[in-house]
Amino acid sequence: MAGKSKETLILIFSRNRAMQLDATLRSFMLHCRDFNEYDIHILYTTSSEQHNYQYDQLSNEYSKYQNIKFIQERNFKSDVLALTAPYEKLLFLVDDNIFVRDFRMSELENLLDEHQNAIGISLRLGRNTDYCYSMRASQRFPKFIQIENGYLSFDWTNEEYDFGYPLELSSSMYRVADIFRLMTVIDFHNPNTLEEYLWQNISDYRDSLKELICYDRSLTFCIPVNIVQMTNPNNRALEQFNYSADDLADLFTQGKRIDIEKYIEFTPNACHQEVDLFFTGDENSSKKPVVSVIIPCYNQAEYLRDAVESVVNQTYKDWECIIVNDGSPDNTSEIANRLINEYKQFNIKLLEKENGGLSDARNAGIAISGGKYILPLDSDDKIAPTYLEETVAVLEKNPDYDIVYVDEQNFGETNHIHQKGVSTLQYLMQNNVHDYCSLYRREVWASAGGYSVVMFIGGEDWNFWIAAAKSGFKSYHLEKPLFMYRNRAGTMVETTLAKIDEVRSHIIIQQKDLFQENEIQKAKEIIRTMPESSSQGLMKVLQKHPHNPFLHEFYFIWKPEEVRSVKVSVIMPTYNRPDLLGIAIQSVLLQTFSDFEIIVVNDFGQSVKDVIGKFDDKRINYLEHTTNKG
């Protein structure tokens, strides 16, 4: 364990709220005088790539603290039990906590040791909490007993509302031995259901653990500005659009953070209190860049400096550059951080992620970017100094156009200029026109659903440009060789060209509505007879993206004998209704007729893998959309 104390774990639950989680962590570190002595684990889950990559960003930012660990939720109950089992005490927190007063964890530990009749310690209660937010009602104070160091105790068994609710997850500390056995037998799958089932079993504690400890004034409170869990109908939040989880994510992308110093010594009148959010940074410092340059890097650290410095040397300066380390085994991170330090005057960032392939890396960078224009740039290529100045001017002056592509200057093993032709949907369906390195409006990426991870051989940009043209986005050809392509052996482009028929077949299957039936059948035959190198690539990308529907389609085209024949297919679309989904699945599984399959289609909502996993039934198939399709 990283923390010096092996006795107590601080466990923070978070979902889709990187901005608020950051405020929780920073306010906790500000006011907990011995925070570095304790392990702090954040168990988080997300429902979109933007939220997921913001947690990756936070994980990178807090990696300098050896006691802080980010853990992505897989199975909530199993995760909670595994994390808490090694410890003697446990402090639960959630991601909308703001700490307002100084305290020490060691004092809390001592209080629990000394007061064996105490069920736990509430950091949110005090002489100030005379209102119950969830019940919209005033609450009477209990008969407090002063104990030590500003702490109070009281008998919770005869109290009402928050004072009579001792088992909760927002900011209370317990002995693991007192709650662990109960947690092993109850069925919970998120923080709300865990708290609900703990409360349903509160009678187990009424006789033996009647005491609850709190501070004289609340050490923390929750700001209920948005709702991200859908399971509790009594949950409340400000109906303030600007405070939705997605809008806060956009502010986070801009570089804003919650100004925790505004809440120092604040005294709430409830455990949850609606107060305004204050943000650090003035308008200029948080202003979105016009252009976001996205540079994925995998095993190309030796070229990364050339790519980044070609951005640094642009005559146009209103940009950010996001380097995406796609789980590279070389020294990509070292080189990237060196460049960030060398060019501190520029807006250069590093995003670390597990390897997911070029499309996934580009999508990751774009998801956390803030620019209204996007420029993909591979780590072994470069752009001419006037690239951004000239291409931005085209889009600014021509609102009817959405994409600007340029001519290509080859360098390296060969040196020549590749002049591009006219781009139309009909021509794109047969041949690629654009280089991947083309400037486009952010709306193009959103409409296309990002770059497809299905293009595991290559040609992800070709498929992207077809999707954009199909949606009506228009391309402008700037006839200047402003993109500099490095010609060398062993590139992805080389592989793509060698397998161009396979690449086109991958596009046809994804864009079936554009192609004739004979072309679709020919594409299926190419996939069915693909060489071993391609089938190995398919299996690798399936492992990385197991819920992509097109990858499954490819697999069953390749292995038709593995398609299960059933009489009934039950299709279940789902979007942010995990509890209702569980009920629906259960109702189907209880049918007397058993020759069926269930296909759950998550329409870009919160993850429901844990809901499906608890049934452990091979008849259930799970697919995830990468965008909401309705």
C-alpha cells in the first residue's frame, strides 16, 4: 500500500464528474492535515469517451501522489469488497463533496477505537445541519454529548432524517468489520443501491452500536448540482443547465476547475446544500483554443519531436496540441513530457491511455480537446509553418465548407509532391482523396461518430471522410503542399495499400446504405477469406473493443459456423436505465420457452456491463454504440 497507514482506506465513488471529483480531492487534501498518510482509492465509471478520458487526465495529474489510485469499475460489488477487505476502517466519500474545515484522519481513527459503541463518524453532520435536503424539511438536533477535540456524539436510534441515518456513503467512516459481512450478502451494483440495502438492514445495529460521532460543525458537505445515478427517485439536484455533468465536462476540457478556496470555513445548513459553483481562471486563461492538434503516438517516440515542433513553429498561434500515448512500450511519455517542459509557453498536453489502436487514440484526444477545429497529425509526420494559418482562414471565410485538405509533400525515403483531386462522395466511395491530416470542424467528428476502431488494417481516415460526406459535409481543396508525409518502410499506409481490397470491404460493411448488394456480397467474401495476418488482427482488436457491433459482424462473416441458430431474438435497447434493464432481462430469462437470445444495445448511455454480468447467461449479447442514435 502506498499510504503509510494500512489501517484506513478512503474510498471515493465517482461517475461522469471529473470536475467535481477534482474539487473533492483538492479540498480533501487542503483540509485533511495528514491525507498523505492514507490510501485514497477512486472507484469510477463513465458513460462516454469524453468522461472516460477526463478521468484518465485526472489520473495522470494525481499520479505524483503515490497514495492516490484511480480504479475503473468493472463489477461494483466485487470491486468494493476487494478494495475494502484489507483494511480495518473505511471512509466513504462521493464526488460532489467539498471539504471546508481542517481535521486529521488520525483523530477519526482514535475516536472509533475509543468509542466501541459508535457505529461510525459522520463528517457531514454538526450543530449547523438543521435542514434535511432530501426530505425538504427542518430537522431537530439530537442531544449532543461533547467528547474531545470539537467532536460530539449522540444516540442516533431515536433521531429523524439525517441524524437518524447513520449508514451512508457520502462522508462517513466505519469499521470494516462492522459492515463487511453485511456487504457480502446484500445485492448491490452502485453506490445508491449499496446505501439503500445498508439502510434496510439498520436494525442489525440498533442495540449494539447506538452512538454516532460528528464534528461540532460540518467538515464537508455535498453540492447537489447534477444527478448521475438514476436509481434513487429521491435524489435531488439543482435544475441548472449550466451545471449538468456534460457541461461541467466541457468546462473541464477548457481548463477550468472549481475554486475550492471559496468554500473555506463555509458552514452549510444541510448535508447537501445548493450553492453556486466558483471556477478558477479568468475568461482569457480558460478560453478555448481555435484549433486542437491531435498527435497519437505508438512506438514512434523517435519522430515525436519533429511532429510537435512543426506545430510549435506555426505562424498561427491559437492552438492546443494533445499528444496521446496509446500505451506505447517505448519512451513516448518521456519525450512528450520533455517537449511540454521545453515549450511551456505553448498549450501542449499529454494524455496517457491503454493501447486501443490509432482510431481509438485519435478519438481519445479529440474527446478532451476544446478547439472548434480539429487537425489530426501522426507522430512521424509534420505540417508546414503556414498550415494552420491558411487552412483556418479557409474555414473562417467559407462557412459552407467543413473540411480543408491540402496537397502532400513527401520526404524521407522519397521526395515528391502528391497533388490531390476533387473530393465527392461518389469518388470517395471508390478512392480516398483526403490525407488524414486535414483540418475540419468539430461537428464533423461528432456526426461521424469519431474514427472507427473497426478499421484495424488501416484506412480509418477514408471511412471517416465517407461518413462525413454522407452527412453532407463539404470539403475544400487548398492546392498547396502544406502536409509533410514521412516516406519510410513499415508504415500503416504501406499495409493499407497492400490490403486495399480488404480495407474497402471493411468500409462497405460499415456503410452498407451507400453500396449495391453485389458490392456488399463481394466485401463479405473478402472478409470470409481474409489471410491469417488479418484474422489475427481482427481477434486482437476484438479483445480491445469487445462490444463493437461491426467487429462482431466481421467475426461471424469470417466464422459463419459459429453463428448460433435460435428461434427468437429479443432486442433490448437501453439508455441510462440500468435497474429497469435488469428487470427486463430477468423477465425474459424466466420464460418457459428457452430457445432465444437477448441482444442488449446500449445507445451510448452509462455502462451496464455489471448488470449483464450478474446474470452469467451466454444467451445475453451486449453491444455498445459509440454515439447516441435514438
